[in-house]
Amino acid sequence: MDGAPQDLADAQRQHWQDTYRTHPGMYGQEPSAPAAHAARAFRAAGAGNVLELGAGHGRDALFFAREGFTVQATDFSPTGLEQLRDAARLQEVDHRVATAVHDVREPLPFPDASVDAVFAHMLLCMALSTKEIHALVGEVRRVLRPGGTFVYTVRHSGDAHYGAGTAHGDDLYEHGGFAVHFFPRALVDALAEGWTLNEVHAFEEGGLPRRLWRVTQSLPR
């Protein structure tokens, strides 16, 4: 499978647009637990700026800004990013936050070695094929500076929804309107080739509960 079907990708983009319109601020204002971990890891590595992929309405991007980082937030939903910008103004951190509408199937719109740290909470396990996930991590590597840190989270094949709903191949299953690529551990290890794999932390979040891995890896200096 070279790429996730285009009709699935288009449907997911529209689904997220509709979801953010219907449920503004759907994830609340408190940062996710992975974002709190990432802020500590980024600070320890001396990062000053953070790129968040799949920022949605911005609870984590805004947290990074409040923590003193300069943040570039991307998402393929203009609606979610509009909510993020409104919240940034209200929280008076808009001078620290920039946004860009971007589909991660395309190359990242940033120069080589221009970013200190990258964060992606459940973005890599969306409706992306294995080939597209590898390409995206290659782009993360390209834009990170030497010594840069990448923290991401993914639902894995031990999750209760793995194998449920509509199967799209390549460990992609659609359940309740949301398509998820469930990660086997071998994929995590493959994505860390050429990196320093600092940690793979198992945790649970939300209803069911969802079972995830939080992965922290860094580039050699």
C-alpha cells in the first residue's frame, strides 16, 4: 500500500473540520500529559522553539507558549487553527504562536535544521500509510537541528479498537468516523533508526481507555 486512499484522507479532513465546528475546544484547555513530558524534555535539551504537528484547537501549543517556548502550530483543519489563534489572543501568548494549515502527507514548509523540537500527539496514527509515516518522520528529521528532540504518541496494536470497525489495510481501522493507524512495536523501532531512542512509554488516555505509546527520540549532535 503506497498511500492511504485519497477518498479516506479527504473524508477524514472533512470529518475533523466538522468535529471542530460542532465541538469547539473539544479537548478542553488543560494540556495533555504527553505535552507536559515534552516540555520537560525540550527544556532539558535547551530548545527554544517547538513545532507541533496536528495541533488541533491548540491546548498543547498554547501550553508550550505559556511555558516560554516559541511555537509553530500546524494542522490540516483551518477551523481548529482559528480556535487556537483566538485562544492565544485571550491568553496573551499570540506573540509566541504562529499557525499554518498543512497536510503532513506533504513536505513540511520549514527550512532544513530550523527547529529545536517537534511534538505530535496522536498525529502519526491518523489516516496515514506506513510509507507516509516514514516520509513524515524523514521530514521531521530534516527540519530538526542536530541534537533536536522529537516526542510523539500513537495508539498501538494492543488497543481495544485494533481490528474493530472498517478495515482499510496496513493496520488502518475506522471506528466511529475516525480512522486510526495502530502501531506495532516494530514500526516504532523502524522510525527510530538513525536516532537515539530515549524512551517508549506505555500509557492510557480517555475512554475505553485508549492505549498509547509516548516515544521520545533525539538526533545526534
